[in-house]
Amino acid sequence: MRRILVSGVFLSCAGVSLVLAAGSQRPARDRTLEATVTIDASRPASYKIPRTIFGTFLEPIGNAIYGGLWAELLQNPSFEDNLWNAGAIQKMLSDEPQLARASELGLPLPWEPLDAKQGNRYEPRWNDAANSYRSLFLMGLPERPVGVRQKVFLPVHRMLKYVGSLYAKYESGPREIEVSIRRRDHPEEVFAGSKIRLAGDDWKRYEFRLDLEAGKITPLEPADFVIAVGNKGRVLVDQASLMPADNVDGMDPEIVEMAKAMKTPLLRFGGNFTSAYHWRDGIGPRDKRVSMLNIAWGMPEYNTFGTDEFLRFCELIGARPQIALNLGSGTTEEAAGWVKYVNEHWDEHTGGVLWELGNELWGTFQVGYPTRQRVAERTKAFSDAVRKMDPKAKWIATGGDEDSYRDWNETQLTNAEAFDYLSTHFVVTDDRVERQNPTADFIAQADFALPVGLERKLREMHDEIQENPQARDRVKTAFTEWLFWARQGDAPRYDNMGGAICTAGFLNTLMRVADIVPIADMTGIMEFGGIWKKRGDVFGAPSYWAFRMYSNANVSQVVEARTQVEKYDIQQGSVRLPSIPDVPYLDVVAARNDAGDKLSLFCVNRHLTQDIAARISLAGFAPAPEGSVQTLFAASLYDKNDEAHPEAVIPRERSLKLEGAELECTFRHESVTVIELHQKN
């Protein structure tokens, strides 16, 4: 037998044996587990796999939109106050102590003085602003420029040209203002600058362009963006902007490209911010949209990414919108107006958009939560109001989570005619377990079992729906948020390899329950399990790559796959689902495409130390002699991608030689594998 080692993936070419990956984070035991997998492609499931189980989720949280998808490089471009809550300010000052002195000089976070030694040459001005409520008055000195600066990370690895604008109002002195990019904390080193001649005595918008010389700033290195006046000039400034010249309608082109590659058919615009979001704040001229506090997350909502921008992003990546309405502080009239606006601006203006009637309304952390006694009534009132605007639309009502759904869902189902789907979420803190002093291995095993427990709970939830005559055979479940989260990086979570194992396991579950859960949205397309941007660089989490492996497989129907393999039990596991018995170490789903000429095997090895040698037999499908394999693994469960190592954990793809209808595959411990086979001509 000839064995070839290619980039850590062993391919055994004699017969059809395939050993996927090498290396281990722990010493392996002497034995390799064995499994038997029997696949019959002539026995398809009674349902199709809807593309909508590969939906994703977008919310203004962290740097998902501002500082992420939205290409704007500046924070607080309108020089406002009260845009962060106390906790966020405390963290900001801890990370950047010099901002305390800037605040003493009257500068809004996170702006800093160009030269703190010049003292106080700044004054915030309320109710004299081009945008929102506040502007900043700069008072020049004769000997040196006076200005403000902000730390920025420029994507110089791809772009050296930057475009921007600002509003200015002249008061006295020379009619000139300068914008520039300078070395961080070295104002004497100007990399690019532009002088702007001020016209008139009222607010006016000025555009500029800054071109950098190659090599002046290295990737991941911070720079200062500066607005300055000199020679006794006195000028009010407001609503500044700085973007890479290659932005796509205000969005980061690298993120758009990576999001499009996910092939997500559905993009949810929702989350905790929903219950205090008023959509009219995010339409109209961007320069006139008011900056305000995002109450849910204690961070700024600039409103520059609103409905039109969301719909444009959906268009760019080939997704349809799924939008959550404000059932917290909102009104039925406001909701109906949003439905009308979206129908006038989306696609062929024919309606039929998927709408969510609120978000997690069972939580007291939601602004204006309705309580269980009122939720059905409020859901129906909003449903009745918006159905008049679009009878073709589909409606998702807020349901309960898997571990606490029964009473809440029972209440919602009293008005089951008001919706088509009942939502559920599972945003689990998966390092919180019932066992005292758990080992890291126990936490990992408990986390990997969660998709198995969730599958069983989803079937229980569906049974409750079926008990209701109004909902039976009509209302299904929409899993509109799912995320495996942990407080620290020493447990499987969204941004490490362990999180990718959880993600793949849950996608297997979704394919098996697609007849009762036809809609699911991974948290999120940005940050968490999706795309990240740090210090100007864009990369995907390991879960992003696992998601892509599945969503790009183009399968439409599960076929029979029976796996015989060793199992394990979890007791005192996750505080959400502590008891999960009979968890198979190897989880295999087989599915074919519409034409029936491609068969894909989705395989997750949950074992922490043992490779699994699987004998796979195929019936009802004659494979061509060559297929392909993608596998995702890492040296450690806790390995992740970051801006310095953006592709540390990515899938590895190789060809596969086959003879006949049997495969012998050894799946590496803690790995995700997708095997693609084609029908023999």
C-alpha cells in the first residue's frame, strides 16, 4: 500500500482507504474506534432540505456592523456624547487611558487632541450642528496647528486610497482646515494630507481624498486621522467620514466577498436591539441620520446602516431579508409602515418578505417586554396590522427556548392563526455546567453533545405545536438564533475549533429536522461564528469555514444513513441541557442533490482523542472513481483564527480515489469532514 502525506492529510490510495489528518493535541490511546456506516441513496427522506436552514444573522453588536461590515473607519464621527453606557466607557478608558485626558479637554470619546500640551482649545457646541445635536469648536494657535485625532486601522494590505468628508462652519481667522493621516502618536509624520478651503459662514459639506504611499504604514499598524486648524483659525466641525476608496456602497468589499461565499439564502436583521429600534431613524440622507445609544448593547447606533443598506447587502450576497419588528417600544402603525417601505424597495416590489414579530420577548432585558399574559394579544395585533400591507408575507412569532418553552409557546399558540412559524433560540454559555470543578475534556464532551440534545428537544416542541388544532400541520419552528458561546477561550466556543465541531454537529441536526424546522439563522454572519474584522484585516472563524463546507454542498434531500459506533452519556452537563444520553462519537448525515447525481456525506468525529475507522457501504448510488474530501481540524480545540493568523484553521481539500461502492475512512478525532461523490456515468 502506498501512502502519501500532503499538508497533514494522509491519503491511502490502495483500495479506497482514506485517513483524514494527522497530529493530536493529546496522547491517543492504543486503539482506534471502529464504525459501520450504511447508506442507501434509494431511500430518501419524505422532505426536501430547504436552503433556508443555512440562514445567518446580522445585528449591531460589537463591531459586527460599525467597525466591521460598514467600511467607515471613524467612531463617533458626529462628535456626540452619551453614545456608550457606563460599562463600555469604563472598558474604553481601561484600554485607552489617554482618553480620560481628552475628555477633560471637552473632546467626545474616542477623539483625542492632536497635541495635549496645547491645553484646552476645544469646546463642544450643542444645538448648532450639521448632524445630531452636537458639534466641536476648534480654536487655532498662531504657532502650531490645533486639532483632533482618532486612532484608525487602515486596510493598507489592499487599499492606499481613502475618501472622506466633513461638515464645517467658519467663524474667524483663515478660511482653511486640514485633514491628514499621520503616524500614530507622532503628529510630525504626515503620510497624506489635504487642505480644505472653507466657503461661506454656514454649515457646508466638504469632500476630500487622501492617498498613501506604499510601505509607509504596515498592515495591522495603527495611524491617526487628524482634523486641524492653524494660525488662529476658529471653526466648528461635525459629521466626519473616512472610508477606503474601494468600499461597496459603504460596505467593506472583503466582507461582502466572504459573506457571498457563504451562500446564505436568508439574512436576519434582528436581535436584542430590535425592541428599541425605530426604522425611520435609519432612512434618508446618511449625513442627517441621528447618532444615538444602542440600549441593548451600550454602544453607538449611528443609523448610517439602515434599511436601504441592509437590503443592498442582501442583494450583494444573494440573500433574502428576514426582518424582526419592534414589539417592545414600537407600534403597529410603525411596523406596518416598515413593511410597506421594504416592499417598495426590495426586489420586484411584490412583497412576500419574511417578518419576525419581535425578538426574545420573554426576556426582561428586552425594552418594553410584553409579559407572557400579553404576548399573544400583542403578537396578534401586530400581525393583523402588517398583514394588511402584505398578505403574501410570512410571519414568525416569538417562541421560547428549548429548555423553557412549554408555557410560553402554549400562550402564543392561543392565537396560532397570527403566524406561520414559532421561533426558538439557543445562545448557550457552554462552559457553564452542573458538574462541580469540571475538567476541560468534560466541558468539551458536554458541548459536543448539545446538538443531540437539541434535536430531541425540537421534536418535543413540534409535538406541542401538533397538539394545537389551529397550528397542526401548518405552524413550524424557525430557529432564528443559534450560537455556542463561552466566557473564556478554554472551552469550545464560536471562535475556536471546538466551536466548529459544535457548528457542524448542529448543521447535521438541522438537516435531520428540516421537515419541522425549515428556517435557521446562525449567529452571526459578522462576528461570533462568522466573519471578523480586527485592525483592518478580515478573516473567518473556524465555524465560518464549517458553515461554508455545508452551505456550499448543494444538497436537497437527506437519504438513509445508519451509523453503528460507540456512544457516550452526559450527566450534569450544560446548565441548559444537563442530561444527554446516547451521544454517538461519529455523526454522519448523507444527502443528495436534486439531480440525484451527487451524494455528500457530512461527518463529525466528536471523540477527543480517538480517530474513528469507518467502513462505509453505499446502496442505490454507483460512485464515479474520483470524489473529493474537505476536512477541518486543528492541533487543539482552542485554536482560532485572528488578524495575525487569518487562516490558521481552514478546510483542507483533496481528491479521493474510489473502487466500487465501499469506502474505508478514518476520521481524525475532533474533526469535521465533507465527502462528495458523483454518480458514475
